Amino acid sequence: MNKLQKIVDKAYETEQLSREEIILHLKDDSINEYLYAKAHQKKQELLGNEIHLRALIEISNICLQNCLYCGLRRDNSLQERYKLSKDEILFLASTAKQYGYKTIVLQGGESNTYPINDLCEVIQKIKKDDIAITLSIGEKTYEEYKLLKEAGADRFLLRIETTDCTLYEQMDPGMSHENRKRCLRDLKALGYETGSGSLVGLPGQTIESIADDILFFKEIDADMLGIGPFIAHQDTPLKDVPNGNLFLSLKVMAIIRLLMPDINIPATTAMEALHPNGRMLALTSGANVLMPNFTDEIHRKMYEIYPGKAQVAENNSLHIEQINKKIKEYGLVVSKTAGYRWNRS
């Protein structure tokens, strides 16, 4: 057994790796398959063969931020904007419930498009059906997060994308790295299942900074983490930058599974934008969550964070059938629970 395999086995047994050991793995592709397999084994051992499905509803593509990598960025004048009404959101949530979904994810650009009271009203109505709610709507004040939690929100996903402060503020002009971390601390303090994540392959990103991302996620005890490759969008300043590497993204995800074995890790749609079977590769490399898109087809096409987003042309009934078939082919099953982090009450 070589040195790299021993490091993987150490992570499997102890849930610990040094920064140097993580860097060594990220730089060497010689035992990628072994790493993926051990991450999948750890997931199966601790969480079983269940895959949790979350119904994604993209409520608005209006964003006040100007992130260089995102098609929804404020200065992208070519992007047609939309905002779903409360009734439209509730209809889509009801449709997802009819298909058996136990979790609804409400995702939107970072803006004040929806007053907090309106969001609280939507959350309260969805919760009447005993549905878990994940929010992914960006930076808010502590009081706003508190109101949303009191209305019934269970989880909040706020990706930091990179823990390299200089790189973060280059990629996200006008935003504060410290404020992003403040938001994550507030969410944890308020009792949310708190998610974050990173983009792998940003220009200027180093392997060392990716290792720091992993250690940061472990330090804050994130409850869910989304890892995806950078994909260049044609209407952004990074349009000519090469895409990130799918297999490096899978390695980051697999290491996270070994170091944080009980958390939820989605197989992100960005992986499928680079590989026709990208999400299924992720589900056999440590991921345990899929987020099928329940946004109606017209608005779904307008929520283009990156090009080639999966599921744009699929109707819900066909997509559910396809997902269930694929999951079964890989020896996995669709969970019938809301999929809270297993060690949380």
C-alpha cells in the first residue's frame, strides 16, 4: 500500500487529515478511484444507500451582487429577469409534495426582491404540509435570519465559494469575505442546518487554498456542503477562462465525506454540465443528495448561473422517472425521509 492510500485510510478511520496531507492528495491523481471508493464506502457505512431528493424552486433571478463568475450578476444586461409570485411558489411546492418530496429548496439571487414578511408567509404555508424548507437567498441580517427561522425554515445554504479572502473579494467585487463568514456564524447560532460550499477552478485559485476550504468547512461544522466545478458563462468577465476540473471537484467532495462523514453532500448539477453522468459519479464518490429542479420550464431557462445547466428541458414526471431509474441502477434507493443530518434532533 502506497503513501497516498495510507492517507486515505487514515481519513477513513480518524476523520482527520493535516493540511499537507490534503494538498498531497489534491495534487496527485494516481489513486483517485481508491479515494472515491472509500468515500462511497464511508457514506454507505454511516448513512446507508439512501439518496435524499430535494425539490429546487428558483424563485427569482434578480441579484444585486456582481460576482464575476455568475450569469445572474447585476451587470449582466443580457439576462432577462423574473420574480415568481407567492402563489406561483406555493403551486410549485405543492406539485413537489404530490411527487413525494419531503424537502423544498427556495433559491434566488441575492436581493431584497421579496420582503421578509412575504418570505415568512410562504414558508409558513409550505410548512403546513410537514415539509422541510431549505433557503438559499444570500446574505441577510441576523434579525432577518431569525424571522425566517421562526417562520419555519430548517436549513440555509450560503456558499462561500473560496476561503481565500483576496480571491473572494476579487471574484465578488463589493462584497465582504468577513460578512460572508458572519452570516454563516449567525445561521449556526440560530439553529439552522447550515450549508456552504466552494467553486473548484476559479482563476487564481490554488490547491493550497482549496485545502484551506476543506479545513474551514470542518472547523465550522457545516451540515451540508455543495462542491462544484467552475463553469465559464459567456456573459461574464470570466467568459474566456477554462472550466474547472470535474475530477478535482470529485476529489474535494470525497475528502470532505471522509473528514465529515455524517453531513449531507449534494451531487451538484454543475458536475453534469461537464460530464453526462456527472451527478451519478458524485453519488458513488460520497454525495447523498440530488436536487431536481421544479421551477417551471420558462423561468428555469432564465436562471442561468452557468451554461449547460442540467434538467432545463425536462418535465417533472419524466425527470422523476429517470432519476429513480438511475438511482436504482447504482444500487441506491430514494429516501422517504426529509434527510436531516443524522445526529441532529
